[in-house]
Amino acid sequence: MCVCQTMEVGKYGKNACQAEERGVLLEPFIHQVGGHSSMMRYDDHTVCKPLISREQRFYESLPPEMKEFTPEYKGVVSVCFEGDSDGYINLVAYPYVESEALEQDDMPERDQPRRKHSRRSLHRSSSVGEHKEERPGLAGDNPESIQETKSPKVELHIHSDVPFQMLDGNSGLSSEKISYNPWSLRCHKQQLSRMRSESKDRKLYKFLLLENVVHHFRFPCVLDLKMGTRQHGDDASEEKAARQMKKCEQSTSATLGVRVCGMQVYQLDTGHYLCRNKYYGRGLSIEGFRNALYQYLHNGLELRKDLFEPILAKLRSLKAVLERQASYRFYSSSLLIIYDGKDNRAGMFMERRAEMRLKRVDTSLPESLQDDTSTEPSPSALPKVDVRMIDFAHSTFKGFRDDPTVHDGPDMGYVFGLESLINIMEQMREENQ
């Protein structure tokens, strides 16, 4: 079992965490576009994140009709540091066993387990040892942690073949092209730094295992939307509540019930992802939000008009489900909208575009093929899209964990955000018919 009792603080030597079962080397999830907790890749179909007991219990208590719109909950793993002989640090997951956990008195309330979990068999094609020589761990943000770990280079063993580019505040492209969403690496470094700073008191961490909702997509285009007109939970301090209310008042959360929290969209013309983060989203006006949504649905060559109907159908269905959930509140929850940036239809479009370019005799003609309906293929089926609710650390409902505050009716702030999304997309569809 992985008990990590011999690992000294600040000395993460090779095999510092011994285990009878092979662990799973966790890696930053390269398609994380928002949030503050680092999402880690466990395997192709599974991601994990630091466990918060309220969120864990919420996943366990989900009404059946909501499960279509949330990631599948797969249980809990124990995570600890493992170091190699070069001083690099990795995070490794092992089966969670109640007896291995820290004493509850030594843990913050949010990390205390509410019930026992069965031991889960965790298997992966490669062992930790097979990965160590190929992929160093990542250092934290603070100078001390970077110095302790000998300033390891940032190299992800699992990476995308498609480069990412972050759009800066002036809407200009950064010169750097990297093989992961820059927000995912930012979150990972901050998470690792926090964990190391706490390691003198806590040797093990519990992580939630959740479905990787983008694993069906070759080139996942992801829009992360913070939903609702209120973001703070019922248990928030006055200071935090005031801070969250100010963010809502100064953004489209107040006017639309939704704001952009992150985005990546694959560009067919350049072959890379364009990325936006939450700071960009906070500064958008209503018109700016519309433009961001338009950009999310544009592949660099054309507006993906074929996405309107499948996305609208999902949003309407989710709205109907949430309107039936009396007393539920999803404070600070996000909504992911996902589609494939290079599906069969996109490939057909590129082929037709190339054919038209070759056939064009007069090269002085303006290039306007993306508006020429004759170049658009007739797809036999609508493209695959997905819509999922995530992040339930501040959610509640009647009878949940004996919460003292009970709310009446559905979460109308969240519903308002869905209505705004639906209205904007319907208007966009009409304008671009």
C-alpha cells in the first residue's frame, strides 16, 4: 500500500513512495481551458481533480436525468509525490483505501471523507517506471520549489500534435506555439506548488476520478462558461461573497447570467488552437460575449452553421431538466460546450476548397469561397456536440449534507444564463442563414 510515511518534506528522492500496486502517473490535462484546480489526465477516458467532499457527495447524489449532462463519476484515488534520481517530481495515483487516509482531525473539513469507498482496480498500459525516463515532472511556480527540483524543463509526455496559441488582451497572437492549452499548465503549476507547501502536514491527497468528456473528439473545441447570476455558495464569508458579487456585476454574469471562463477553438486555416482565458471573459460586454461565441463557432474559414441546431437542442434539453430540479442551486458551476474542430464535414470542406482553388482561372478574383454555398458539402448527419455541467463544490439542494439554507424552486439564475445562450445562438443562426 502507498503510505508515503518515509518521504521527508523537501526531499523527494527516487521511490520515495513505495507501493505494492503499480501506480498511475498523472499528467496535466492538455485541454483544460478554465477553472483553478488542475485537471489531471489519468487515462484516455478519465481525468481527475483534487477532491472536495461537497463535490464528491453531489456527484453521488445526482438525479438520474441530470447524469446525461454531467461527467460520469468514477470514484476516488490517493495521490502522492514520487521523485526520481534527478530531483524531478511526479504525481502518482494509487487505489484509495480508507485505512490509508490521513486522520480526519489533520485534514481540512472540505477534504474529509463522508463515506468509505471500495478499493478500485487501477490499471494502465505503462507503469510509473516506464514513464520516468521519458517525462520529467513539472515544477511549481514559486522560486524555492523551482530551485529544489533543479528547474526541470516543462515537457509533457502526453501532448497534442496540434499547437496552441493564446490570444492576449489586445487580440494579438502570442508568438509561442505550445502543445497544450496554456491555462492547463498554469493550473498544474499552481496546484503542485500548493500541494508541496502543505506536504509537511499531508503526505496523501485524494482526487476525484471523472469521465474525460472530450475523449470522443479528435480536435476538441471547448467553451467553458460560468453559469448563473450568483457565484458564491451559501457558506461563503462576507468578504468572498462581496468579491464574487463584484465580479458578477462587472461582467456578463449580471446581464446575461453567463460569462466566458475559457475557450479553445481549432483553426482549419492555420492548423492550431486559438485560446482565451477567464480574464478575457470577465471584461466582455454583451456584444463582446456575442463576438466570443461567434469566434468559438468559427474555424478560421467559415462559421460552423451546422453546429447551431445540435447545440441548441442540447441547451433546450438541459434547460428543461434544470427547471424540474426544485431547490437545486449550482453556484459557481460551469458549462462546457464541445465539438470536434476537424470532423468529416470539415475535411470535405477543405477538399472542395482546394478543388475550387485549382479550377480558378483568374487569380485576381477575391477569395470568398467560405461564403459560397456551392463549396459546402451536404453532410448526411449533424455533427457530434456535447454539453456538460461541471464544478459542483458550491452546489446544494434540499436535504444535502444538512445544509441550513434551503432554496425554493429551480435555479433561475442558471436558467437565465441558458435562456441568454439560446437566444443569442438563435439570433446568430437567423443572421447567418
